[in-house]
Amino acid sequence: MPLARRPHHYLRDFWTFVKPYRKPLREVYLLYFLNSVLNLLPPLSVRYYIDLLFHNAAVTVCGITLPSLAQRSLSAKLLFTAVFVGTMIALIIVANTIGVIMWRRGTRSVERMVMDIKLKIHHHINKLSLGYFNSERIGTIMTKAVGDVQNISQLLRNSFNLTYAVIQFLLAPILIAMLSPLLLVIVLIPAPLIGYAFYAMRTRLRPMYRVQREHESAIASQIQEVISGIREIKAFNMEERSHSQYRDINRRYYRMQNEIMRVFSFNHQLQYGARDLGVILVAALGGVCALLDWSNITVGKITACIALSSYLYNPISQFLSFYDTVQRGMVSLERVIDFLNEEPDVRDDRHALTLDVRATRGAVSFRDVSFSYDGRSLVLKNITFDVAPGERIAIVGPSGSGKSTLISLLLRFYDVSTGQILLDGRDIRTFTQVSLRMAAGIVFQETFLFYGTIRDNLLFVNPTKTEADMYEACKAANIHDFILTLPRRYDTVVGERGVTLSGGQKQRLALARVFLKDPPIVILDEATSAVDTKTEQLIQEGIERMLKNRTAFIIAHRLSTIKHCDRIIVLSHGTLAEMGTHDQLYAQRGIYFDLCEHNKL
Ligand SMILES: Nc1ncnc2c1ncn2[C@@H]1O[C@H](COP(=O)(O)OP(=O)(O)OP(=O)(O)O)[C@@H](O)[C@H]1O
Ligand SMILES: [Mg+2]
């Protein structure tokens, strides 16, 4: 878990995404400024238009004193009106053309920035160690990668409108004060109501948004679990239980959303009421001042002030509606940045070497290796053994004794807690993870096939291999004939998790994948457990060929497979209990003997 971070840390990290686009963004913000100033000119001009037409005194516009038209002929007034409208239309066209340019440029930069964030998240998911995925639910990671990014994108897009609103909010009172400071005071009378609305928003809504985001993650996780575990849910009649859990979490979400909307709508209406009150006060109190000829207030000034007051109050209403987006966006930004700051447990050393896979002999040594997943209970304890290049080692032991864990340490899916694992005499932590994993081919206990064709699922492991090599590998794994029976043969798309293939077929594809990878070290974790004995005999020859001159670790339950190994390691409760050949261990009459006798092998 990252340490508690402060807002400026988040902004600093976020800046790394903004930085590449700072030049276009600067231009966009400048255009927004220009646009908002231009938009304020028409309401301001109304004052001059009205006062010139209806007020008997001369009017000063930008230092130029213009005589009143109040006493002139109707046609002069109409001509003036036509010129005024024409000028305003021209102004509006210019302002909106600028608006289109800034909008297009702004969204382009934002979309690119969002794409950068998405790519960074994907890259980071690949970089994180397996330990992270054990402790974090998939739905939560998905929500960060999809939903939170969406919120950030909305925040960025709205940041332009926000800039626009801020500029108008700052300029409108200045322009009103220039008309008449007294009118500004009047228009601001309802401001404390808005101040209160903001305060309530700030203090109450933000924590609510954070909780809401967690509910959203839990909802996504629940859906993900239903989909992944649909077989188990049906088999154990868990539909009702799963549904009631989902209902509970959705109810919590609903209640929180209601609460958010309650605070939100109250504040929203408060601010609308304040705006209307401001307009009424300007009209009424301003009108009284004009009647009494106080403070030089004219009808034109009152009209302009009413028009400008919407530029003062509308941004406030926008701030309040942006508040939702901004709060969501900020919470999402924090979550995404925290995620990106999550350090992988297994890291390449700064001076890590690239293992030369071709020159790897495959001598493996475990030196007093202990390991714990959670930092508390040890799953492997003081394991020490040496494997010579080309030796074939069987790893046996009861379920949960640590067999799969042992080999996952060899590939640095996790790093040892204490002790050392050596490859050709060097600690495996001195190699880059990528090069180390190139040296080993593994068939996992559970085979995962990527969504794509069978060909894609095979050839990606080794781009140097040809189509002919692929057929060869599939023949050795005794899966070639089966593939030929499929309608599209090697172009058959296997489902998201290879669901169209049986467990044994998937295992044989996984074996073919290792044949193709052609690595100096081979690891088979129950690689033929889902294959029937007859088929296993058929692939045995292929496996034999593959294992020739390679160091191999074979986890198996079948005596037939184990007997072919040079040495057997017996694990029991995470310790290395026995080691030797089949005959030696059998004669010892220990754990191995028991496993054999009770048909557990
Ligand atoms: N990702 C994990 N996080 C925490 N604990 C784990 C994890 N994987 C395995 N364990 C624990 O470590 C112990 C050893 O598990 P491991 O998978 O290595 O056993 P195994 O010998 O391969 O068993 P099996 O024959 O059933 O495959 C078990 O007690 C298991 O609960
Ligand atoms: Mg296992």
C-alpha cells in the first residue's frame, strides 16, 4: 500500500501526463479567455444602447463622449439600432468561431492524454507482480482501468468549461462595478446563501464520493465473480446467495447515491434561488435608486447589470454542477495515481543482467529457501537442493504442500523470503525477469488460452518458429490430429478462456506451446493430469524428446510419469522431506512409500 499522499503529490504525478500537451493546452486556455471576454461584451453594450436611446444625458464609451439620441428622429434611432445589432452579430460570430476552434483543440489534447493514461495503466498491470493480484479483486482493478479513467476524462473536458466559468465569474463583477459599485453590492446580497451551499458541498460530498466509488468497485467485482464462477454458482445452487449479495451492495450504492443527490439538489436549488433573488433586488433597489437619481444609476445600467448578473451567477451554478464531476474526477485521479504508484514486489535489479538463454546450462540450486505469501506463515521452509544440467526432477507431495509455489519461485513470480535460488551459479535475482522467463517453458496446473486462433496461441511464444515447427510441436503433443478435425483447423478461435476445448486438449496445446518455446528449463505442473492414460502414453514420447538435454521439474501424481525422472523430491508441509530415486525412496518406507501404497501417485 502506498503511504498516505497529499494533494500536491497527486498533482505532481498528474502533471507528468499533462506535460507533453502543455503547449496546445496553453493555446486552448488562451482561446477560452478570449472567448469569455468577447461573450461579456454584448450584455455590457446593452447599457450603452439603452442609455443612448432613452437617457437624456450624454454617455461616455471607452473615453469617448457620445451625445444622447433620446431627442433625435425615429429613423436615426432605427439606424443606430441596426448598426448596434450588426456589430453585436459580428461579435457573436467571432466569439463562436473561436469557441469551435478551442473546443476541438481542447478535446483532442484531452483524448490523447486519456489514451496515455489508459496505456500506462495497462502497462502497469503487466508490470505488477502476482502478489498484487492475489490481494486485489479483479473488479476493483477493472473499475480503475475503465470507470475511473472515464471520470478523469470527464474532469479534463470539463476543466475547459470550468476555466470559462472562472473567467466570467471574475470579470462579471468587475464590469458591474464599473457600471456602478452600488449595483454590485445589491447583486451580491444573496451571496452568503451560495457560500453556505459551497461549504456544505465541500465538507459533505467528497467523503461520500469516495465511499460511492468503493461501492462501484464492489459491484464490478461481484459481476466479474458471477461470470468467472458461473459453473460453481449453478452447480452449488448459489444463484440466490450470489444475487442477494449483489442486491445488498447495490442497495448500499443506491442509499449513498440518494444521500449525495439530497445534498446536491438542495444546494442546487439554493443557488438558483439566490440568483433570482439577486435579479429582483437589482431591478427593485436599482429601480428605486434610478427614480431618486441616486448614485448615477440609469435604466441602461440596471438592464446591463441584470444581463451581467447571469454571468456572475451562472458560473456559480456551473461550479456546483461541475462539483460532481470534479469530485468524482479527483477521487478517480487519486485512485488511478495510487494504482500507478503501486510498486511491483518483484523488481529487476538496477544492474540486472540479461540472461543468455542459448548459453544457459540449466544448473539450478535452491539454498535454504523459505517463502511466505502473506509475510506471516511460511509455505516453504529451508528448502535446499541442487539440480544438475539436464537432470529431470519430479516434485511430489500432498495437495497444498508447496509444489506449485516452489516452481513459481524459480520463475520469480514471487521472490524468496529468505535464501537464494541459483541458475548456473548466479542468483536469479541478478537477471532481468524477462530474460529469466525466456529460459523456462512452463505448463501450468490450469491452462489459460488467449482469445484468438489456435495458431496465435501457439506461435506467440517464439516468433522464430515456422508453421512446420508448429505442426511438429502439435504432433508431439498429440493434438495435431484433433486440430485438423476442427472446422477452421489452426485458425479456429478459442474462446476467452479456451472454453471450446476440453481440459486435456488445452493441456496438450500448452505442451505444444512449450515444445515451440524450446527453452533450456522445462516445468510441468500436472501437465497431463487432465489427459487420459492412453493419450498420456502417446505424448510421453514427445515429452521425452522435449526433455532431452534440458533441466526439468515435473510435478505429477502418476507414478508412470514420476518413474521416468532421475530424482524425486518429496515435499511435506512446505519442507523437503525426502529426496532420491524411486527405488531409494520406496525402500525408505516414508512419505513417498505411503503415497505410492495408497495410490496417491
Ligand atoms: N497465491 C497464494 N496466496 C496465498 N497463499 C497461497 C497462494 N497459493 C498457494 N497458497 C498456499 O500455499 C500453500 C502451498 O500451495 P501450492 O499451490 O504450492 O500447493 P501444491 O503443492 O501445488 O498443491 P496442489 O497439489 O493442490 O496443486 C497452500 O497452503 C496454499 O494455501
Ligand atoms: Mg499445485
